[in-house]
Amino acid sequence: MEIAGETERKYDVPTEFRLPDLSGKAGISSADGAETYELDATYFDTDELTLMSNRRTLRRRTGGSDAGWHLKTPGDGTSRTEHRVPLDGAVDVVPAELAGQVRAIVRRAELRPIARLRTHRVETPLRDADGHTLALVAQDQVIAETDGHEQRWQEVEVELVDGGPKLLAAVEKVLLKAGATPAEGPSKVARALGNRPVPPAPGKIKNPVLRYVKEQRDAITGFDPGVRRGDPESVHKMRVGTRRLRSTLKTFKRSFPDDADLGDELKWLADLLGQVRDGQVQEGKLLAGLDEAGEQFQPVAARIREHLDKQVAEGRAALDEALESERYLTLLDRIDRLAAQTTVEDDPVRRARRSLAKADGLLDEALAHGEDHELHDARKAYKRARYAVEVFADGKPGKQLVDALTDLQDVLGAHQDSVVARELLHELGQDSFWFGVLWARQEQVGKDTYQELPVVVETSRKGSLRRWLD
């Protein structure tokens, strides 16, 4: 699957419209060499037009220079992201790669043809003095067929290639002066369907707990496509979303009495994501610097890489299977219902205070005993406490406390990573000398991070950072 950004503007034009001279504008040296295409596109969506409601369009198009299956998704600002796959397989079955990219949105609904658009396109490149294409101007005559109804219109699209926003603005000025007007709808298929449906404007959720729940729901579904593509950052962020939501259910359990078992399902998903993510992180840390450390370490590096790559591959396979399962879709349904809740307990801030106090107590005991497993328990408690504090941390003191707890959690996390790394090295290397050298390195990491704890603990417990919770 190819992925590319797309920045374009669309204009409605009258039947007699002629493309004005655009040379000399915003670095445009020439506007000639037009090519003509006959495009035939079938658009797919659910019966409820779920994709369009979520600002996505899915089509199969023949003709032109980019014939294939195209999925357009929201990008940054005025841009969009286009996912493309070749014209292989059945004409009326959406390729699995693209269907997966919208699975979290459409769930179990069938994707079926909803419109056919045939377009006669005259495409003119706008080039600079060196011959580089800055933008493409497409003059389109469109015939749209929807449920036996036919519509016709003309429009102009201006799509950036190597040009920038100033070029778009300059071209628009000329086009408007020549009789063009901003397009009636966001896309051809939206216009064909009567410019419906319009995505509802998200209302502001006043209750911070419910707002936090919705943010995590949006993170889980929003990073789903990237996880399916194997993007490590999406795996990490989706996992964080599941952990935050699970932690919220535990901390504010009186607000969600009917969803106690939902935490188990979130843990199931987080564990699957973790099997992929943890192997990637461990490999990066254990192999850092080994390429320059000498030939004697290369067999060690190879064995570590082989072991962790296998772990990640197995985790990837299990995760891919899970994301297509009914269990996962049911989990998304339940999270939706959770995000639609309207009431919570009267004093949720008290839960955050208690969560933080519990973490403090566990860490004090761990420091007194010097036991790694107790430090790990304290780390998990602080993670839950930080998530609880995040719910209410709108002002400066709240954000400073979140930052301080993050620093503390990071130190505890680095210490725990060293413990896990030593266990792995012992398992893989047994009596090997060079594995022992790496084990000693990780032991030193554990000692160093332990020495860092007093400073970050003191900072996280400053009264000026915590007073707002009282």
C-alpha cells in the first residue's frame, strides 16, 4: 500500500469556463502540455455513509495516472492522506489492506458501492523555470450516478506537487476572477449524494473524567490504522490509550459500576500491543552501541536480535489476528458506550488524591526494603496516579505535577527495564562471558537509576505542586 499526502482546492465553474493564463504567478513559468483522461470511479461506503460521516472516501478508479483503489483520510490542516493499492482482485470487493484501515470505524458494516462518477479530465501542469511541476490543474466534466439518478457539473481542482500555499492562493485569485467559485461540497461523491452527511460538531464535555474517557476512546480508534500498518509509534500510543482507559476505570470505579470487566478486555488488548512494543524497545536498548563495540559482541547482538525479532513477529501475528476478531469489535462497541456516559460520582478528585497517596506509600516501602519487585509495583501505582491526575490537570500546577510524576515514573521505568534486560540476558547467555558483560552494564543502569530516585521523588512531593488537589 502506498501512502501520500494530498493538498488541493476545488472550484465550481460554469459551462463556458476557460482556464485563464496562470504563467507569471507565484513562480509559475509555464502552464501548458495538458493531458486528457477518462476516469471512471466507483465509491464505497456503508448504508449509513459511515465513512463520509468520518471525513473518509473510498473508491476504485480506472483511467488516469493513478488508477487503483484509493482511501482518503483526514490529514493536517487543509491536506488529506491518500492510501493506494493496485487494481487487483474483484471490482466490487474492497481490498483487505484498505478495509482494515477503516475497520475501527465501520466495524461489522458492509462496504458497498454507493455512487459511480465518470469524469472527463483535462490536466495542466504548472511548472517553474527549471521545469519542475509545482501543481496540477484539473478541469473536470463530471457525470454522477447515484441510485438511478444522474447529475452533471463542471469543476476545477488545483493540487500541489512541489509548490506551496502561496501558489495555491495566487492561482485561486486568478480562478475566482475568471468566474470560478469555491466548490459546493468537500468532494465529488459528497456532491453526488447531496453533500450529506455533515459530521456533527463535537460538543465540549464539561466533566473532566468523561472528557478523559472520550479522549482515550478517540486515541484507540484513531491509532488503529497505524497499528495495522505496523507503525511502532501507533502501537505505542494505542497501548497508552488502552492503559489510560483501564486505569481510569479502576481509579474511578464508582463512576463506572457496570463496566468492571471492561478492564480485563482492555488488558487483553494492551498485552497484545505490549508483546510487539516491548520487544522493539528492548532491542533498541540492548543493542545500542554494540555495532561499534567490537567483533566480539556481534554473535551476542545477533542472538539478541533473533530472539526479540521472533518475539515481535509472533506478537505482530497475534495482534493482526486480534484486530480482525469479533472480540476486538465488541470491545470497541463497549468503549463507545462508555464514552457516551453522561454522569460520574460527585467527588472524583478525591480518587486521584487517594491514588497518589497509595503510590507514595508503596514507593516508601520499596525504598526501605530495596526490592526490585516492590519498585515495580510502585511504578505501576504511580502510572495509575499520573493518569488520574491528568484528568484534572488543566492549570499550570497540575501540568507541573504531571511532569514531575512522569519524570519519577521514567526513572522507575528505566530501573525496571534494566531488571527485565538482565533476566533476558541471563536466559539467553547463561555462562557466556560477553553476555555477562552486557548483564553488568544493565546492572549498572539499575544502580544509576536507583541513585536518581531521591531527587525525582522530592520534586514530585512538593506541596506547591500537589496543593491544588486538596
